[in-house]
Amino acid sequence: IICNLCLSLVLAGICSATTPFLLLGDILDCLPLDQCDKIFSFVEENVSTWKSNSFYTAGKNYLLRMCNDLLRRLSKSQNTVFCGRIQLFLARLFPLSEKSGLNLQSQFNLDNITVFNKNEQESTLGQRPTEEKEDGMEVEEGEMGDEEPGAPAPCSIPIDYNLYRKFWTLQDYFRNPVQCYEKFSWITFLKYSDETLAVFKSFKLDDMQASKRKLEELRTAGGDHVYFAKFLTSEKLMDLQLSDSNFRRHILLQYLVLFQYLKGQVKFKSSSCILNDDQCSWMEETTKLVYQLLKEIPPDGDKFATMVEHVLNTEENWNSWKNEGCPSFVKDRPVDDKPKRPTRKRQAPEDFLGKGPDRKVFMGNDNWDSLVMEFMPSLEDFFEEAIEQADPANMVENEYKVVHNSNYGWRALRLLSRRSPHFFQPTNQQFKSLADYLESMVIKLAKELPDLPSEEIKTGEEDDEDNSDTLLKESNDSNKLVSNQQMDEIAAKLGAQWKTLAGQLEIKAAEIREIETDSEDVDMQAKLLLVAWQDREGTQATVESLVTALNAAGFPKIADILNET
């Protein structure tokens, strides 16, 4: 009631828009978790209110901080549903392009370490009887109970410490896939994976009717959700885990996600992260094997495998969107697309249209081209005075030359466009004024027109021809875009000095702070700086532009390295 009253006061303009968020934050801080669940239901129901213009700008940061505080208090294993509700609420509140909810650098959760027994001396495997159950182990109905018909038998594969160690070591590669690009790590991953998948392939699972009945009873009774633990790495549970369909699906799905990252195009991947042909072929064969194993796992193996394939294909679209800098999905409507009202054309008067079947009015000579050419002077007559003034022997000062007359310049351009081919020819020369351009054209005309002094006038065309090839080569080199490998080399050379270059690249202070927040590694910060500049400039992010910025920032040696590459 108090929260609803507070919302009404904000809409009435009696209190500020931040008041409801401060009130909700204080309430959630004071209450225990079971009552926080009820209060958060109010927050979820009013998501449309928080997204309105009256509340969104003032309260989005408060809501984000409030949700993060709640997540820190909750247990990921005990309060899984509540944590999921908070994440879904944030996804509904913020747009897709919100940077706080995006893993822009494709970083991994390296703290997700799977702990298992790494001391073979303390292992109980190999001494444990395979036909008897462990004393003191409670077996849940439908998992191992011999009294249930259709229940799976204990794993027939001999499980020793060697298999146990290799199986759980694979979790370190799933946690940090970049290891697979290293030669020796890849060999270890390949060996352990072949042995693990061989176990899955040789030991098939039957359709567990008891487990299916148990799930159906939970659904019909409307009971609590089925909680599946992340990983339990006890040696005593190894044979039970190999017989569990959910556990197998979990492991096989990790393989598919890993392969998608290794083969995919990720913007922030290092240039050294490249797979060879043997690695690609092995992953293709293993991917087919994983999908085949998923289809064989009951219940509904085919349906589950098809759904996984669809989800991973959709994930490729999100990867492409992130590589493009996460552009907004909302497109502004162009102004010109507004529908125009049709207008009726007024009929011309009958006197103007004329009379007779053709209804034409003759207004004299229709041959306008011949009429224009009749009054247009020749190049010799028009430029005769300008050519004489261009001759150094006549010693005419620049301010008195006709090419400096604006009226003369306008008529000269009109005439050149009609009669001279030089008007449309490209040139590498740059002219500061119209008079400079006309003087250049006068020199060219003096060399072509007969009976006009041209011997002592320097044309300058030789220099143009000599420099054309060099200028063309330089322009082609300068138009090249900066590659990802070049950015990696420059970032490694810059290191902690990347902020000096940020000023020359016109990177704003807010973007610099965001780069410092995204990564603590100075080399990655330098790479983020270059990526931000490339995203902003687009096709203008050329080698020439970056070389100019490096020289201006005081890094001539790095600029020379970029020119060489």
C-alpha cells in the first residue's frame, strides 16, 4: 500500500521520482529473504511503470543496484528460482543494447573451478566392490533401486581413478576454452575427450520409466521444482552419474558450446587463436558424435538434440550482433517517408495550349543548341588576352590579369565546359582559388592553340605525369583499413601509454572511464581504445589516419612499424 501511494504521489508531482526506489531499497535491506520474495513480486508487476518516461531515467540505476544487492544475499544453489526472477526482471527492464548487461569482451567466469580429488593415494576407486552398494548411501527412488522395474543397472564399465581424473579435468577446458589453442593443452584435451566420449558411446541408457513417472507425479501435484545440482564430484557417485540422463546431457552440451566458441568469429579474440585443419576436422567429427549421443539419451532424445541445435544456431546471430558493436534494434523512421497528400494539377488555359488536333503553340526557333553555339566565342578569341598576360615577357602583375576578375572567371568556366576537354580531366594538383585554376588552364591552352605565344610558358605537366604513379600508390596504401592483427601489435607496443593516444583519436573521457572499467589489463585497454575508434570511424579508420594520430601523440616508432606492416 505504501509503495502504491508513493507512485501516486510521484505522478501527482508531490514528490520526486527517486522516492519509490529509495523506499523499496530500504524495505528490501531490512526484511528477511522470504519476505523480500513477496516485495519483489510488486517490483516485477510494475515493470511497465518503471520503463515509463516518469520513472526510467531517475530509477534505472537504483533498480540495478537494488537487484545486485539482492543477488549478493541469495544463494545460487538454494535460491535458484529467485535469482532467475531477478535476472528476468533486469532483462525486461533494460533494452538489449544496455552495456551493463552485455559481456562485450567475451570474458569467461574463471572463478568457476570444479574441485575433485587429485590425490590418487586417497582414492577409494579400485577397492570398492562393484556389485554391492556403499554402506550409508541413501538411494533415491527411481535412480538405482532394484525394486523398481525398468530402473538402470549399475554401470558395467570399470571405473578407476584414471578415468575419474580425466573426466573431471575436462571441466577446466570448458571453463577456459582459450587453452585449446595451445599445442600441449589441445593434445591433453583431445586424449581425455576421446576416452570420455568412448565411455558414453559404449554404455547406453535405457528408457527410465521410474524417473518419468516421478516427474509426472511432481507435475500433476504442482510440487516444488526439480533441482539438479551443478556438479557433485565424489568418487562414490561416478557410476550413478554415468547412468543419469541429465548429467550426460549437461556434459555433451558443454562440448557443443566449446566447439562453437573455438570455430566462431569473436571480435576480441587474439590473432593467435587459430585452429589448424586437423583440429577443425576432429571437431566436425566429434560434433556429429555428440549429437548422435544426445539423440540416444532418453527420454525424448531426438527432440532435445533438435532443440539444442536450434538454440546454438540462434546464438550465432547474437555473436554477429556483438561483433558489430551491439547496434540498436530500433530504427528511426526517415523524414522523407511520410505519406504525401496527392495534389490535383491545374489544367492549363485553352489559349496557352493552342487550337487544332495537335494543340501546339510554336514559339520561334526550337533549336536551342545551335542558337547557343552561334553566340559562344571560340577558345582562341576568349583566352587570347589571358594567354598574353601569362607570358613572362609581358611582365603583367597578377592583380591586373583578367583571370582574377570574377565575371571573367565565371564565363571562362562556362566556355571550358562546352569546348575544352581539359575541363573534365582529373588532376593531382590542388588549387586554392579559381584564378590559380584558370592560370593552369591558360598554360595548357597556350600549348595547343596555334599562332599564340607558348614557348616561354612553363606548363608543369611533366611534374604531374612524374608524380601521378607515386600519388596513386600512396593513396592506395593510405586507404587501407587497420586490421585486427595490426591493432594487436599496436596495443602491445602502447601498453600503459594508451591514454596519450586517446586524446589524438578524440576519445571522450566517459569512454576512457568505461574502457578502464571493462578490463584491468593495459594491453586489453589499448586494444579496446583502438576498437572504439574503429567502430566510430567505420570506413575512415585507415592506416593513414592512425599513423597521423600516432605521430601527433609522440609515437613515431610505432607509426613506422604500422607503415611497414
